[in-house]
Amino acid sequence: MLSLCKDGGACLLYTSDAELEIYGVKIVEKRSGVVAIAPGLTTSGRKILHLIDLLSKGTVTPTSLADIVEDWL
């Protein structure tokens, strides 16, 4: 889990979501409670952690998660 807050901006929570060792990601915008989930992206824990790192560095929000994940795939 990774939490990121920008000065005067959004606070975002990035987490992995694993069901039967198939990993996805979830982003929660803490202030508004908006959530985006991209399930079943990879079976590699290492790859999902790398994706979470990329998402957080790019300050990806729930609104743009689907587009970013589509490009990542």
C-alpha cells in the first residue's frame, strides 16, 4: 500500500488487490472517496508492485486508471 498527498491537492491511496494470486490495483481518492479498481492484471507480485510505483509517480487518479492500465497492458 502506498499513500500520496500533494500540497493542496488530492490524497491518493494505491493498493494491490489479489484474488487467487491474480493481482490487480485499486486507487482511492481519500478526500472524495472515489475508487477505481483494475482487477486481474497479472500473476506476478513483482509486476503489480512496479505498476503501483509507476501509478504513484505519475499521480494517477481513479478517473484515469483505466486508460493508464490499458496502455500498460
